[in-house]
Amino acid sequence: MRNTIGNIFTVTIFGESHGTAIGAVLDGLPAGIALDEDFIYAQMDKRKAKGNISTKRREEDKIQILSGYFQGYTTGTPFTILIPNNDVKSKDYEKTKHILRPSHADFTAFEKYFGYQDYRGGGHFSGRISAPIVAAGAIALQILNARGIHIATHIAQCHDIKDTAFLLDDIEQQIQKLHSHEFPVIDQNIGKRMIEKIENSAKAKDSVGGILESIITGIPTGLGQPFFDSVESKLSHLLFSIPAVKGVSFGLGFDFSSLYGSQANDAFYYDEKVRTKTNHNGGINGGITNGMPIQLKTVIKPTPSIFQSQETIDYHTKETIQLQLQGRHDPAIIHRACVVVDSMLAIGILDLLLERDLECAFHNNKERNHTTCE
Amino acid sequence: MRNTIGNIFTVTIFGESHGTAIGAVLDGLPAGIALDEDFIYAQMDKRKAKGNISTKRREEDKIQILSGYFQGYTTGTPFTILIPNNDVKSKDYEKTKHILRPSHADFTAFEKYFGYQDYRGGGHFSGRISAPIVAAGAIALQILNARGIHIATHIAQCHDIKDTAFLLDDIEQQIQKLHSHEFPVIDQNIGKRMIEKIENSAKAKDSVGGILESIITGIPTGLGQPFFDSVESKLSHLLFSIPAVKGVSFGLGFDFSSLYGSQANDAFYYDEKVRTKTNHNGGINGGITNGMPIQLKTVIKPTPSIFQSQETIDYHTKETIQLQLQGRHDPAIIHRACVVVDSMLAIGILDLLLERDLECAFHNNKERNHTTCE
Amino acid sequence: MRNTIGNIFTVTIFGESHGTAIGAVLDGLPAGIALDEDFIYAQMDKRKAKGNISTKRREEDKIQILSGYFQGYTTGTPFTILIPNNDVKSKDYEKTKHILRPSHADFTAFEKYFGYQDYRGGGHFSGRISAPIVAAGAIALQILNARGIHIATHIAQCHDIKDTAFLLDDIEQQIQKLHSHEFPVIDQNIGKRMIEKIENSAKAKDSVGGILESIITGIPTGLGQPFFDSVESKLSHLLFSIPAVKGVSFGLGFDFSSLYGSQANDAFYYDEKVRTKTNHNGGINGGITNGMPIQLKTVIKPTPSIFQSQETIDYHTKETIQLQLQGRHDPAIIHRACVVVDSMLAIGILDLLLERDLECAFHNNKERNHTTCE
Amino acid sequence: MRNTIGNIFTVTIFGESHGTAIGAVLDGLPAGIALDEDFIYAQMDKRKAKGNISTKRREEDKIQILSGYFQGYTTGTPFTILIPNNDVKSKDYEKTKHILRPSHADFTAFEKYFGYQDYRGGGHFSGRISAPIVAAGAIALQILNARGIHIATHIAQCHDIKDTAFLLDDIEQQIQKLHSHEFPVIDQNIGKRMIEKIENSAKAKDSVGGILESIITGIPTGLGQPFFDSVESKLSHLLFSIPAVKGVSFGLGFDFSSLYGSQANDAFYYDEKVRTKTNHNGGINGGITNGMPIQLKTVIKPTPSIFQSQETIDYHTKETIQLQLQGRHDPAIIHRACVVVDSMLAIGILDLLLERDLECAFHNNKERNHTTCE
């Protein structure tokens, strides 16, 4: 609960934006996993602020592994990641600490913590806490990749500009290609237009949001549970933990509302394994994976930190004031958020996969011949 | 995990559609709550199949309270609800048990449980399990109502027909009125058109889905946590546990994607308490309630049980067959789902409220003067 | 938490001594387990009140399996056990509800539940709640037995009479023999003396307690975790949940205090597998099973319900009164408690074993050659 | 689970004896607690190796608070403690890594982690991990002390030497005095004899263990739950997490076995509040605190690291060898363990107290007049 998530593989996060360090403790990681540290850094790089379309705060994000890792392998005991905070300009926040930035967590932080919150840079609410999540996700991803499970997220929509969609026919190569792009879109020309859009909104002292589309391939059948631990429940729980996420949908999502059942149903057929002709349900039936790719969408609201003058109030005096934001802020986070979504998905899927391994381990000792576990 | 949800107030569900009984165990319920059993039955009634727009299976849903309730009050020990299954026609399912109904959980149940699942009527995957959830929610709701918190859900969209939206100005009366309607829409004339749409799709051997819009009023500030126990995370986890839910969004949800930050931000002002001029964030900032109503949307896919002939396969032979569904099925569940959504929200909000009570209890013994807890 | 225990295999208990029914929900049970219902009833029989040395309340303990069981196999969904209460004489308790029986939970129940507790027969505090635990344990035991793991508990000491100890040389046969005895001691002659002791203390309107010794054989290495999920932590947590248990020790237990390290250490040797010459640590090193039998002791205090006149107070008036107990009570529960201890151990060991299965499943796909998982 | 414990107040531990650092993440700590850092260091000092009766490894145990602490107060977000490892001589362990030290976790670590464990200095099994537990406990203790709850542990028995017992009449002063003693015994003369005993056993290349007796005063009524979250269950779970603990008992503990009920029962009387004449049940009835001091005993086995030659085997070759231990080891840890026990108890009691606060907060808004919550 609170800052720990997961049943079998658990992640505990800690830290504040302008504190000494942020980090995560991973528990339930199997012993004997060889880690590729370069991959972790490559993932961290995707999250980093870059160019004109991100904040000027540039953190090195040097990772220290404090425990659970010995001679190049995980040990099976708690795996602790520490990321020091370096590029901190806390003075920026002192003057404005009682000023409630619209759509930020300033007001709720005051209410929640009775005035004791670390108000510098969003404190524990900061998107900066997503750095240890990306590191944790990078470790989960390595285990999944080795099992043939791949995860990718692209910006399906930035304001009014839409990327082309994933194509199931050629999905593995599409994923590989997407991961090689610096800006996470399938069509690079559309990506350029999105970057332009972000730059323009920054010039207008404004910000934009968008829709991220994710796909998870190579997923075995049988992950998840009916009801409370449905794949949708577990993944949405993680995705809504990302600041700025305000909607999550699976398969056709909200488009289901205007279809008839006869249009929406996915017909089963058999071709080496059981498949469905369409994937409207996004790879999940009754909360459980059916072996088709998991497909989902996440909406990211426009970043609330804009440089236009905004009306708001002072928490203590309750007086109305005009807020003119200072400091360093992102005009959009959709491009940085893709790897955070991938990481959350990896954390959730690894937990579900380990639970499924257990069921298969038990079943494989038994006689009945439903060979659903590979 | 699996069939238990909640941190402080927990709900454990059990049962199969055609088993002896279904039910729930509620733990963490405070001692000394006087319950209105009529209210529980009124809620159960809302979920019941009725008229031409629902299945012909008519369960009496007589509730037995087995424990945790003594002389008209909760005792503080596990509160157990039992609902016997009576109107069961299991023979319907025997012939078709290997036939994988499209977009149903038949296939994933086989994979998950290696062929040992109770395949009758969807077994543990059945929407029937939502009956004990409604009973549990009715108990949570009574506690919330007594604290001035109200929850309501209407069908915002049935296929292509849209209901009018909630109006924050007159919300309490609108909620009360909505709860008095047999068909859960704000505008009864629109409701009639929706019923017609459902009847027509039933005649066409088809089904429809829709979008449900919910509101939670009277909510104190400070509920929820940053990250993993954000209000959005907790509520979406519960909502995605409802069979047929494929999308959940808060506030403007997916409409955030095409707005600028300057359009999306909610400006703070003060009028007796801190408020926001708009409620685009749906009452939640940084995962925590800001005192404005919680507003959210849930998409329900069209019920997959349709009477048109459908192509599918046999699980064992893998051969393609034409499926002609028999039995009793709903051409739409959106109207029955509203109370299930209300119930899930009540379960989640009560858990969050009890956690908040604890923080306030601790704080009220301390000196600093942030009187955010009433 | 509260009434749910376990990580992977969880048990939720509910019910009051004089309520409609008591029961348990088991979750995480693998699908496809064929259950021997006779074995469950045989276990229930061991717990039943019998002869002159137990209460006159005689419950039939008819078990209803409400869910999770289909065509003779577990389904993998919540397995619900219901045991109706029949032989209830609630009037006995009405007159004395404010009288605080010494060393009973009457006072703490008042404090805990603010006067809303079901005070009849101990309510939710009653030893009667151990009936669903025995049923749950019987299911866990069947799974363990099929894996070659056996559990047994005998009365090592009843007041001043001591049974002979387990002998590791011949342990499997000794366990089998012990399970065939109606009174759970190794030496039947000593058992007769214990029964006499209990009868005599009953005649003297008094009660006795004792020490139970348990053994778990056939246990693989590698169960448990360092620190918070040590085998000792998990098993003691369960054992201290049994009313009347006031001490738990492993291996030499409190006798360790007067030994030197050179006397206490268990020397390793190899004979087909790694073993230790002595088993002073009770099969557990660093919180983890070493493959030797788990050995532990549990102390049961004398039953507090005695028929001698006792001084106490009225909860409301706070006045001193002489209490003369009425009703039906046990002069000893040590003989009935053995199967409850076995059941709690089975519940805990199954949870640990499933967790270990998971680790082995993951490891067996890897290259390094430490074949510690069978 | 695994390395996280607690329901409302949770502690997650991490680290290895010879890794970069060890530490703990505390979650659920209320916001606004002013901490006395000197008190934390004073507690850490009690755990430190000292004089001739401890290992020669001398760690400075400098604590870094990484998060959750701002301007001298807790913030309500995860509170992270980091303790770097400095005085590490890892070469000592390289030569002996396959040699299974008797009664150590070497063998079970190999089995558990398939050879991937950090074998240096016991790795994650090391008693060194109790350092962050003491730091965590020091924070919990400050909150408890401010609420009038005090905890103390003395060496009741070191080998064959027994300290005088706690006296309830004068307990608060006795506790204060005990905390001022460098060697944690009530009678300092007996303490000198214990130190002599430890020194002598060290000279004989041997080690000793003992029994620790703890008391918790000022505890409100109503903490704990019947069954799985009984005070005994929760506290024993924590205590058995301490390496070397092999037995835990409450009140009279194992001495209950030879008493009659008439001797064992605690008679209630009233003097300003409800009390019992004796405290045989150690302040707990039915798993719940009755307001009398909690009293309990913990047995610590003799430290397995002795310098005498011992027969054992090599994990890989399975050959018998004579082990002559090198390195730095404790001839006894009973004196260092007292503060670890205090810390574990503080962690458990704070969790129980916060849960109780919640019940009281809810109840205080209600009418019935059972004023059990202060």
C-alpha cells in the first residue's frame, strides 16, 4: 500500500524532487538474473529532459545499486536503487510555497500533510520520482525480454496530431524500430510535426498533452485473475500512479460505446495456437490474457506548469493573486512519459508472470493434459 | 490480492454463477454501525434483471448476513454476506462447454484453470458475482451517506444516444432525483430512447454498450496518496474488476489530449472553502482529493452474448464451428451496471476515508494550525 | 490483515460462536486438486468435543463447500467452507454479559468493539472459529501429504505428566501411529494418565493446560525468507492466532539459553543429502528450512473457564462480584488443540511451499547447476 | 511480505553485511513528527559492538535520512534511512564460502538463492541488518514515548545467571534506570557476573545465549485483533525475524503448562481503571491489550560463530572437513539484542496503535457511551 506495489514482485519508491536522493527497493526479484547496466541507462536516457521541448533541469541520473546485486547477478534479496539529486535549485520554490499552482498538487499536499510537506519542486509528488520507476522497469523489462515479451509505447496523439497505429502483422519489427527512435512515434515525419507543436506551445507560454498507445507482445495466456486482480485492474492501478495520467483504456476502449456486440466480438480461430481475428479486447478476456498482444491507451493531460499569468489564491491568506510561474518546466511530457508507461507495464506484467509461473509449476506436476504452460 | 481488495476496509468475494451460493466477507468495518436493510435491498433491486432489456434469469437475491452483525449493529468482526443461487439452469451449458464464445472468458478460463473451471454460466467470471459487490457497496454507502458523501452514476451514452450531463450547481438534488429513476438517466425522455435502442438491438439478436458517468460529492480533501494509492489508481483498480469495463477516465479524461494547459488548468478561488472554477481534473490533484466532486467515466463494452450465429472454435478439437448461442442473456448491461459502479466506488472511497480518518485523528492531537480535518 | 492470512495461499475466517454459521474462504488454492472429503471429516472429528474431558456442547460440524469446488476438483477460484452453528444455547450468556470472566476476552471485547460485540459464547473470539481453520488445514494437508510432507502434534506435557518425545530415526511410522490414536500422545499409557488428570481437575472444578510438540517431515530446503518472512515468523504468527497459545519455540527453544555454542551447534554431514547430526535448530537456519524436520513447541494455557467461584467485576458498574460460571466448558483443550496446531502449520507450510515452487520454477529454466529443487 | 512488514506503519529493510549500504524505508509515518536525532544515535549506540564481549568489527553507523524528513519534521511520505558499510574485510570470507558453518545460514542461503547469494559476512542474513531496524524502532519509540508508552528489555538470563525480574509496582522508574545502564540488566552486580561469563566463554573459544524479558507500559486497551492480528501474532512475527531468536512467550509463557486454571487466571478489579491483580497473561486477552503492561520473553540461542574446531562439509564437494573459524565474531549478542527487541516491539506497537487510533476516531463521532479511547 501507499508506496509499495505488487504481490510477488514488489516495488517500493521513495524520495522528493529536491531531497538528497530518490530511489526504489525491488523485492521478490528472482536470484541469478544477469543485468545489462547499459540497458538500464538507455532506458533512463529516454526519460531525460532534452532539447527545447523539455525542462532545463538536467539530472545526470547516476544509478547506485546498494543491495541485492553481487558479481553481476541479482541475489534474490531486496534490490535497492539510489539516484542522487544533483541539479537542484530550491530557492526557486521558497517564495511561492503558499501560492497554489492551478492543477498542481500544491493544495492537496497542504491538506494531506498539514503543512509539513516538502514543497520544493513538487516534493514526493514530482514527476522526478518516475526516475527510479524507470530504473525498476528496466530490470523487469530485461527479465521479460529474455522470456520473449516485448513492450512499446508511442505517442498516438499529441494535441491534434496523430501518429499511425501499431500493425499486428509486423509488430515485433515495428517495436524494435520504435525503440530506436529518439522521439517515440512510429512515423518520424509526424514526430517532427509533434515536436514543432510542442515548441510552438512553449513559445506561447503554454503546454500540450496527448494519448499514448502501448502494446505488449509475446505474452502467454493465463496471466491475471477474474475481478480484483484482472490484468486491466493491475495495469491501470500502475498507470494511474503516473502523475498526469487521467484515463486508461484497453483494446477499443471508449470506442466500444458506439458498437454493437456483433461488431465488437473477437472471433476465435486456430493457427498454431488459439488466436482471435480482431483484437478489440486488447488481449484480455475476463481479466485474463488470451495470448493476443495487450493493447492499451493512456491519456496524459497538458502539463499544468505554464508561463502564462494565472489567477489563483494563497493557501494561508486565501486571497486571490496573479501567479507568474518561474523556474524550469516542461511544455510537454508525453515524449518522456512513454518510457515511464513502458516501465509501469513491465513492473505489472512481471508480477503477473511470476504468479502465472507458480500456477504452471504446480500444474506441470499433474496428469491432466492441458499443456497451456510453455 | 486475487479476490480480496482494500487496505483498511477489505472485501473478499467468492462464488460461481451456478454454484450453491455467492457472497462476500467484509473486514475492517467499524463496530456500531446501524444498518438499514431496506436500503441494501433497494440497491440489490437496481442490479436485478428487469423487463425486456435484461436476461430472463430472475434471481430473488435473498441476502443472509452470517456474521459480524448483532442486534442491528455491525460488531467490528468480519461481516459475511451470503446470496444463494436459485434460478439455475445448468443443463444449458453442458453441451457448449468446449465451444469458445467470442469475447467471453471461456478460453481464458480453460487456460487459467487447466480445464478445472466451473464452466456453467461463466462460473466465477460471471457478472452474477457483482451481486455481493452491490450488497457490500450498499453497506459502505450507508456509512458514506451518513458522512455527507453521495455517489451517483448515470448512463451518459448508450450506443449513439447521449444523456445530459451532471450540473455541479444543483448536484445534490440531481443525484437524489437520479436515484429515484428506475432507468438510471438524468433525462427520462432520453432514457426511453435508450430502452428502445436496447430492445431493438435485442430484436436484431445483438447487444449494445455505453459510457457511464459517475459523481461523488461531499468528499473531504486529503483522501488518497501520491503514486500507488492515488484515488485514480484505487478507483480504477476496482472499476476494471467489473466484467465488461474496458476504460476508465477522470475529469476530462481523454478529452485532455486536445487541450492546451491554459485551457485545462482549474483555477483556484475561495468561497467558504478552497474551490476550483472548473473541475477538469475531476476533484483529484496529484492523486489526492481537492474537495471538488470526483467525476469519472467508465466504458462498458457491448455484452458479448449475442444470438446471431458466430464463427469460433472448439477448445479441444480446435475445429472451426458456427456457434448459435442458447440460454438467457442480457442485450445490454449498462443500466444494471450503474449500481455496480456506485458500489465499487463506495467500497474504494470508504477505504480511503478510513485511512484519512486515521491521519486526521493523529493530527488533531497536534499543535500546528492547519484545520483541514473536519 | 485482521482475518485474512497468507501471501500466496490465503485464508479468511469469519463467524461467531452463536451466530448463524462460521466459515472460511481459501484463495490461491491451485486448480485441479482432488479432495478426499472423508479426510476433512476425520480431521474435524479430532477437534470435536468428546467424553468427559470436553464441553457438553456437541456440534455436528457439517461442512458445506459453497464455491471453488466442481466435479470433485478445486477450480482455482475462492474455496468457501461454511459450517452452520446448531447446538447453540444463547440464553446462558445473556445474564452474565457484563461480568468479566477472568482471563477471557470479555473485557477486551468490550473495549475493542465499544459494546457492540456479539457476547454470546465468546463471539468471534471463540475457540469455535478453529473449526473452519481445521477444515482449511485439512485441505492444505492433503496437498502437502501428496508432496511427501507430513505434520503431527502430540501432547508433550499435560500439567506435570510428560509424553515420550518424537524419535527422528523412526519418525514417519511414529507420525502414522500417532494419527491413529484417539488421544494424541505417543505413549498411550501416559495418555491414560493425562486423561485421568483432566478428569480429576474437572471434578475439582478446575482446568489444566500443557505443551504441544509438533514435527513436520519431508520438508524441502529453501522454504521461508530471511527476516520478516522467516519460517519461525510465519508459523508463530499462525500459532499465536490460536486462542490460549502463550508461547511458541523452535528446536531447543528456551533450553538454548543454558547451552554453549559448542553444545548448541548442529554439525553438517552428507548422507544422500545434506543433513545435520543433531536438530537443535528445529530444521530452520536463518529463517529458512534446511531439509531436517521442523520441530516446535506450543504452550496452551489452562482453559480460563472454571467452575470455582472467582472474584471479578461488572463492566458497567465496576463493582466487585463473585462469579459462578454456568454453561458448558472444557476442563482442558490440549487434546482438541493438537489438530488445530497441525492445521495452522499446514496452512503456513503450504503458503511457503507455493512461494518456493515459484522460485524453483524460475530457476529450473536457468543454466547454473545447483539442483536444489526436486 | 518478505522484507516489508506492517499494515498501516510499514518497514521495508534492505542490504547486505558487506554491501555498499544497508537501510530501511518507513511508510505510513504520520506527518509533522519532530524527531530527536540524538535519541536515534543513543539507540544505535546500544546495539554497537563494545569491549571484549563483542566482535572487533566497529561500524560508525552514521545515519543518512534520504527522504520523508523536512525542516525537522516528518513529511508523511516514505522516510528512508541509509547506513553505509565502512569497516568491511571481505577477504576473510572468500576462502570459506563453500564451507557450511554449523547453525549458520550458509547452507540455506545456497539452497535458497541457488548459489547467487552475497556470501560475505552472512550477506542479507547478517545481524548487521538489525542496524536499520534499530533506527526505525528509534523513530517509532519517539512517537510511542510521546504517547506515554514505554518499552524496555533486560537480560533475564545469560547462560545460568539470572537477573532480578521487573516489578510492576515501580515499573516506570525501573525502566528509566534500565535504559541508563550500559549493560542491560536490572541488577548491575548480576550484570558484572554475566559479562564475566561471556568473557570466559570467549576465552574458551565458545559462546553463550540467554533469555530477554521485555515490558511495554502505558499501553491503551483495545490494540490488536482476535486471531490473525492478535498482539501475540504480530509481535512474535517481528521477534522471530531477529536472527538467533528461537522462542517467544507472553506472560507466564511455558510456565502456564504446569498450572491449574484457578492459579493461572488473572482476577479483574477496579482502581481508577480496570486492572488485574496478577498479569499472568502479559497484558493480552483474546489477542487484544487489556491495559496491563505487555510482558514477554525471547530466547536468544548462543551465537553459532565459535572459534573451536568444528566438523562440517563443503557445499560443493560434500566432503567432511574441520572448520577453524577466522574473522571477527561476537561471543554473545544478548546484550546487543535487547535494543533490537525493543525496536521490533516499537515497530509492531506503533502499527497496532495507529490501527487503534482509527477505530477510536470513528467511534468518537458516535453516540454510545463507552469511553474507552482516551
